[in-house]
Amino acid sequence: MTSSLELHGVRAAYDAIAVLHGVDLRVGAGEVVALLGPNGAGKTTTLRVAAGVRAVTAGRLVLGGRDVTGADPRDLAAAGVCLIPEGRGVFPNLSVRDNLLMMTFTGKTHAEIEEVAFSRFPILAQRADQIAGTMSGGEQQMLALARGLATDPAVLLLDELSMGLAPLVVERLYEQVGEIARQGVAVLVVEQFAAAVLDIADHAAVLVRGRIEYQGPADGELRRELANLYLGSH
């Protein structure tokens, strides 16, 4: 199973509208890379390209050193690429247990999936028979992460994990994301709110109008420059 993600000169468009203009990005095994930027910068499109959901018009997508440009999303998923989209990604009308049951298509048993989910997120064990849509936003996001982890991902793509959640809940979620990375998973996190993710990120990239304007350590210098970068004046 592959354990790194690279985009080389990636361009992508929606119909005739170009969105990405030659994006270069790398996420190594065991790393958390934060992809930051203002609304409309192309962050979600970058994730969709990485998951094979959005085709590239130029450039290359590389997983574990292997060129997979143009690969079917199902093949990328089978290779270990897991995308958790914005908006939780759970079945709100099913119980927590049934949400996890649906992940048995990965080849793991229901018991194995529940063991991983409940050990990482104990609150889900208490909510096992509760309808997912009646849980708090943070608990639904935990369930979405637990479902993603059931695929035993090598590359985890997260889109706006903090959306609509209280800061303390976001902090706890990102602590779990950091732990997932330490197990050797390459994690690419899209966030509009930099402060939410920079404490656990190894590296960061700032995307502005479809171009990477900064790429480097997630350190104090980046935090000081973010306002200029978001405004495109750097």
C-alpha cells in the first residue's frame, strides 16, 4: 500500500474555468500537511484531484512513487487513498453501528471495525445505537473519521474538519489526526482557519487563486505572513 502523495504541475478546471494553475505539493508518510488559503483558492479541488474525483488537465499525480494520473477513484481508494469530504460524510438516518457496518466492504469484520472506532473514539461506543444525525457535529465528525480509518488508509485527505465545530472539539479531533499520522499515514488537511491545524501540522502550503504561494514549515514565520499571503500581496 502506498504511503506518500505528490502533485506535480497539476492543472485542473471546471468546464472552461481553470481552477488550479500548476500546483506542486508533497505529503510524505507520517506527515501532516496543512493546505491553507482563502475561499475559492482551489483547496477542495486539490483534494478531489488527489482522490481521483476531479481529472487533471495537465501535470501528474503520484502515489508511493507510482504515476497514477487519470486513475479511477475506486482504484485509488483500493490503493489506500481516503477522502473525508466537507460536511461530515456519514449516513444521518442510520445508527452509529450501522454506519460502521457499511464499511465491511473493506474486507474487515464488523467487530474489527468497531474495535478500532470505539478504541479511538470511546464516545462512539456510548452512542452505538444512536441515529448518527441526532449526534453533535463533533461526534458526527468523529464517526466520519472512524469510517475513514476502517479503510486502513495510507493517504488521508480531510476537507474542513473544523467546519461548524467548537474550538475545543476541533483541538481534540486534530490530536487524533496527529496520532493517525504518527502511525505512518500521509495526511493532507484543507483548512480555511489556519489556527485550527497548524499546531499539529509538520508542513503547510498556502494556495491563492489556484497557485501555491508558500510551502514550508508550519512555524511562526508562516503565521506572521498568513494575512499577506491570503490577500495575495506576498
